Amino acid sequence: MARSLRVAPEYIEKVKSAPQLNGYRSQQSLATDIGFSLSTVKSFLTGKPVDYLNFLELSKKLGLEWQDIAYKEPETQPPKPQPTNGEASPFITGAPITQPRYFFGREKELKRLFNLLKRHPLQNSAIIGKKRSGKTSLLHYLKNITTTPVEQLRPAQKTDWLAHAENYCWIFVDLQDARMQSREGLLKYILESLKMQVPTPCDLDRFMNVVSDNLHSPTVILLDEIGVGLQRCPELDDGFWESLRSLATNHTGGNLAFVLATPESPIEMARNTGHSSPFFNIFGYTAYPGVLTEIEARGLIASSPIPFTDEDVEWILTQSCCWPLLLQILCRERLFNLEEGENNDNWREEGLRQIKSFTHLLDSELAE
């Protein structure tokens, strides 16, 4: 998410000559009147980055159309460190998978989830699974697969899940993020993601009005770690969730849907945290991301840049029981071993040691 804007260089003089600006004796008087620091005002007037909301308020105060004088700061994250050979890591174990190229399986779940989103009204769904079962990675895949350039995907990787994917807006909300744990912070983030003007103050009533009046294209809000929001965020109360339910069911013409990820039923989760909002009754389909099929698991293993022997492949399949995380860990250890030129089975002992923390996945399998 872009967190700042700045005046485009070619419009700086236009900003400085704004009639409203001439009504102030100094930049300090403008800063005092609007309640901002002098440094914020100076940055705005000289084309330096300014917080998104401050930028909107200053533009409004000076009677300027902010869309015509600003451009967003790049929305990309800082470049991630890459291995010395310039290639991305083929096996990812410590973070959710965000690049579709490295996501394998879940074809049945994906088909059902996209079917619920490709026709009006868009329908809500829940992804229920154990910790580290791949729920967050599945959310990211839903968000990214239909718009990722084909050259960044595996050969023949399916992307045509939606007929008009370019019309969809996907909003990923991680409720572990402290910025998402206040009502105003979450509402502002959703509006910014929708490229809608943020009202002042950004309360629930004004948010509902803005979205109801302006949301005309299919929009999917992906709620990750929703249990954190229910347990730790008192501002996200029943009234908040009831408003979101009303927005999706009555005020956006079937263009809004929610997909949430949770380790338990949304209804049970709400009940266990003292919530009674009917929002948690609107999830008519539940996906259970369990083990991969053997074909899917073999596809993941075969993605290694150095092929594994048949014996190693069978051992990895057996020890992982085809859980994605365990497959990733064991494949990583085998690849490390091969890259170091070690032709022994020490990697197996290390692999078993590394998956020990996640053996809860092996206790029992979720129903498919």
C-alpha cells in the first residue's frame, strides 16, 4: 500500500500560486491553521513525500484537485535480497508464498473459490485449516494468480479463473498488522486500496456512505488472521462487523465479497470470543486446505533446480505425508545437500529435525 504522495514537479509552481495560499501570512500560519507541522507544509510545497491523508487535507485546504497535481509513491516493497546467483529460492518455508510460480496444488479449492467470485452476486467463503497449513498462501494466490504475467509463472499454470480479471479489486488485510487493528486505520486502508477519497473523520457512517456510493466493480476483501481481530481489537466490535455484512449484502449491488482465513469455524470463533454479529453467518462455502494430492506433491518436488533421485522423492513423500510446508522443508534440505556436493543421507536427519516443530500437521488430516 502506498503511504505517501507528493506534488509532481511540473505542478509545484501551480501549488505555490494557489489563491488560498496567498491568504496566509506565512507557511507557519498555514501549518498552525490546519494543525500540521511546518516541515509537512514545506514538504508539500516543494514536492517532497507527504503522508497520504495529510496530502489530501492540504490539497483541500488550498482548493486544489489532488489527482491533477500528485502522483503516488511506488507501491512496491523494497527489493528482497536474492541469492548470489540471482535466482529466487525454489522452496519457501519461513513465510507465506506470495509469488504464484512457487504455489502448488489446491486445484479443487481454487475452482470452488473462484466459482463463487466469477458471477453476481459475489459470494463469501472461509478457509479453515491448521496453523501452517497454507491458508495465508492460498489467500495470496487468489489475489495474484489472475493478473501475474505469464512469463512469471510455470509453464501451463492456470490463470484464466475469471473472465474479466482486470476488473477485480483484491484487498488483503492482515489483522496481525497493528495498523489494521483500529477501526479508523482499517477503514482508511480499505478506502485507499479502492482508490476512494478518505473522509474526515473516517468513521463507520462516512465509510459506509463512500463505499455504497462508489463501489461498482467486483471487489474481494481477504481477511487473514481474523481471530486476532476478534480477540485483541475492541474497536472491531459487533457493530463494525454488522456494517460490513450490510455493505456486502445490501449496498454494493453484489460487487463485494469476503474471504477469511481461520483455524476454526467463523461462527464458533465469534462465539468463543464473545461476538454475536451475523457477519459470521454469511460464509456459505468452506475450503479445508489439507494435504496435497500425490500428483501435486510430486509437481512441487520436481520444481527443484537439481533433480532428486526416485528414492529421495519417495522418502520425501512418505515423511511429509504431502503437507506443503513439510514438503518445502524436506526439499530445501535435500537441495542444500546437493548444492554443497554432498552425496550422503545426512540431509534426511536434518530434515526430520527441521519438521519436528510442525508435526501437529501429521496428527490428523482435515477432511477434504
